[in-house]
Amino acid sequence: MSERTELLVERFATAPAFLESAGDLLIEREAVHNLIFGICANLTADPGFPSAPPYLAAVSRAGRVVAAAVMTPPWNLVLSWTDDPEAVPALAVDLDAAGIMVPGTVGPVDLAHAFAGRWCVAHGLTSRRAVAERIYRLERVVPPVGVPGHVRVATEADRDLLVEWVDAFLGEALDRRNPYEASVLVDRSFQVGTRTWYLWEDGGPVSVAASGGPTPNGIRIGPV
């Protein structure tokens, strides 16, 4: 029996170069990897954000990419799906070698747990699950009927309301209420066009949904 080939972790300076390498792996599970695709789309549209260089890495074995990860400091590391048990440890070693501190991780449950466990042991830390999320893939749209009000695209005149609602969303859905993060998200969306906000009006704005971060065959919806 031949020996198993070693893993290679390669870092990329730009989102397009990263997707050129890892795209085939990611597209196999497009919905699972919607966050990675969305982050890459935002980095391509707005290369100057975030201020710190992003971490964009692909893990390959024998020339085939088996895992990928992205991180835009100060936000969490996002892991792709992988069936290679050595890929997650390889990413942890590479992040250590790059001197990058990881505040948290997002990804398939078992993989996120495996990364957190290894990272905490190496750095004398403890971890906790902050929030459990699910991914919903829309396959068919049923237009609403008999609902009062109408939809409109939000403008910069709605900026303060959007910041207030996004801040509340971050606190309720992601356990990280942060007015500054909410204001940056809303302001950059108008400056660069990375997200479109839709307000439902019924005697005034009553709800909001946003689209942004396209994937190869779709678009991400959120926050709602």
C-alpha cells in the first residue's frame, strides 16, 4: 500500500485567486459554502475592506483541493466542508505559522468543533458555542397575496433606521450586538453596493430584508 501524500496549505492574496483554486470544491456544495462565496464577492467588490489582510487558504492533497477557509479580521474564521480528517489541523497549524489569532470559527458543526478543540489546546483557551445556525436554500418563490403594504428599495435616507435594526439583529441572531459593526455594514453597503436593502412599508417601514454576496448560481439573503 502506498503512503498517503502530504497536505499542502496555500494562501492567496486575492479572492479571485482563491476561488480559482478552491472554486471546484466550493461549488459542489454551493449552499453550504454561501458565506465563503459571499465574503469573496465582497472582497472583490471592495478590496480595501477589511483594513487587515484577509486570510484565504486552500488545502490540497495530491493536487486536489480538499478544504478551504477564509477569515476577514476581526471576524471569525469560516471553514469549508471537507472529508479529509487532516485538513482542519493543517489549517490550524498554518494560521499559527502566519501569526493570526482566531476569535472564533464558523462552519459545519463537526469541523468547527474539531478546529476549536485543537486551537484551544494549543493556546490554552476554552471555547463555547455562541450560536447555532442553519442554511436554507430557496428553490421556489410563492408571491404573497392579501398582505397589506408594499416593498421599496431603501436609500441612504433610511440609514439610521437600518443601523438600528441591524444592530438589534446582530444581538438577537448572532449574540454580538455592536452599533459600530452595524453602522459599518450599512454604510459600506451604500458606498460600494455590496448589499441592497428592501423595506416593507405599511404606514411606515415595518420590516427589512437584504440581498448581497452572490454565489455562482444565486444570491444570499440576509439580514432579515
